[in-house]
Amino acid sequence: MFEDCIKCGFCQENCFIENAGFESLTSFISGDSLNKDVIWVCANCWLCQENCPQGINIMEGKYAWQRQLEPPEAIEIGTANIIDCGFCLPISLDLIEARIDQGLDKFDLVGQEIIAFLLD
């Protein structure tokens, strides 16, 4: 898939995650990172692919790698949180009450039946 990559760096230059100072999928593609966990660090904006002068289908490669590799623990925790409360970060009734105490709006947690429906 990435045989045609000429390591020009356009994917990294156009990645806002990289521009924010973090390694991303583009770090792995360019060879700047050997950490396979960065394959999961992608905002899915497609700017890397849109700006690739070689026309490489970077997103297809990313999805293929993600199907082959075990996700890092943080991804598994985020998925478990989504299944549990509907949000990637853990949201509890205590947090909702703390928000209200700070003058923020109350919001309802996503029901388990809705989450199950969406994940099926």
C-alpha cells in the first residue's frame, strides 16, 4: 500500500495533530516513529491523503493496519466508556452534579439501550 510513498512529508505537514506537536499516523508512515500505537492517533480529516502527491490511499492503509493490530489500552478504555455511558471519557452522575454546581447546564447520559442499538 505504501510502496509508492516517497517520504516527502506532505502528510505530516498537513496533519494538525502533528502541527500541535504530537506524533500521529503520519509519523509512522514517514518512518519518523516506530511506535505502532500512533496508527490510532488520527482525526480522520483526510488532509494527509488529500495532499499526498503520490495519490496514496492513506486512510485505507490506516484501516487495514487497525484491523490487523491490537488497539492500545487507551482505545479499549475509551470504547468501554462509550459502551458504559455513551461518552469516550467517563461521565458519572457526580460529574453532572458538579457541572450544575459550577453553573453549567445539566445533560442526560445516553441510555444503555441506545448505545446497544448504535453498536449493533
